[in-house]
Amino acid sequence: MTAQTFWSLVAQDLKGRKRRKSNIAGMWWIAYAIAVALLVVATGPYVSLYGKPTFLNAFWSFTWALLFAAFGMGNGFITREWEIGTVGWWLTLPLPRRQLVLAKFLACLLRSALIFAVVYVIIALVGLCMMPVLEGSWNTAAVASFLITGLEWNALMLGLIPVAGAFGLLMGTVGRSTLRPALPLLWALAGGGWWAWFMVGGRAITIEQETDGGLHLVVTWAVLYPYVAGFILAGLMIALASYVFARHVEL
């Protein structure tokens, strides 16, 4: 019964819960879609004159923004319980606080993976559509290099999703507790951790330019250290969020 309740919570968070109807969110999505379309149209003339295959591979760097989306989802999964008035019901479920938080963490990971897959397909389609502008026609080697580079880059970014999602859960939890004054300190620690990751991970991941102008990711074994540390840190943040829920949460 406990396992069934746990997976029901994961499914419910993935599905989403009903909020009051609002056109604001829809308008924001329309605005983002228009912005992306304008970006593609605006870069077309530039690419046709000065573009190289490296320009296409640079499209994959947009997935950095998905890390912030994972943080927002983790935070939103927590705060939504207060926004829709279900926090009392949620906390009275026959599950330990740790499992309640883990259910939201797992839902965040699964939804983030789905978003990454969708964004990968979108960027791949845009890149393939622009390739004839750059080279006059599709080139099998260039297409393979472009798609493989995207897979490698997305795999690296997915490795950071647990940290981003767990941090969002922790910030959402602390923000609804008596420990709210500690939020600036947590942001400062997060900034320091981000800088440390770049210092270590940035040296283990390099981008080299191939003879045809394409990009090639070179990843060394040293990259495992910041990623392993990130998974450990994510576990610690989940444990801390569970403790805050058990001791300091405000209903």
C-alpha cells in the first residue's frame, strides 16, 4: 500500500494538478514561441553569409536553460501544495516525509528528461533545416556530427538535473518554513558550488574544432568527480528538505 501511494504521488505530480484558470501562462508560452521564431528568422541571413557548422552545434548550448527549468519545477512541486490548498492532505499521507519529497524529486527528474528529449528533437529539426543554407545540401557526416554532439551535450546536462531539481525542492521547502531567513545563505552556497563545478568540470570537458568546422566534445575521466559530488549533494539536499518538512514547515 505504501509503494502504491508513493508511485501514485509521482504520477500525480507528473500529470499536474488543477489550478485556477488563467491566460497568463498561455500568453507567456506564445511569447516564447514567437521569440524563438524571430531568433531563427533573424539568424538566417547571418548564417547564410558568415555561418559555419560550428554555428549549428552552438544551438545545443541553449539546453543550459533547462537546468533552471529543473530548478523551477522542483520549487514549483513544493509551493504548489500551498497554492492549491492541498498541503494539509499531502502531509497526512501514510508516508514518511522523506518519501513525500522523494516522490516530487523523481517526478522532477522524469519530467526534466522528457523536456530534454523534446528540446533535442526541436533543436535537431531546426539545425537540419538550416544545414542546406550552410552547405548547400545535407551532408551525412555533418548530420551525424551535429546529432551526436547534441546527444553528448544533453547527456552532460542531464547529469546536472538531480542537483538543480533537488536545490529547487530544498528552496521551496525552506521558503515555506520557519527557516526562511536562511534563503540568502543557500543562494550564496549555490553560487559557490556553481563556481566550483565550473572550475573542476570545465577542465574535464573541452570543445575542439574539427577540420570541417564542426565541434567535438572531449570528456575526460576527471568529469566523474564533479558529477559524483553532484549526486551526493542532491541526496543531502533531499535529506535536508525532508528534515525541514518534519521539523520547521509552516502549514
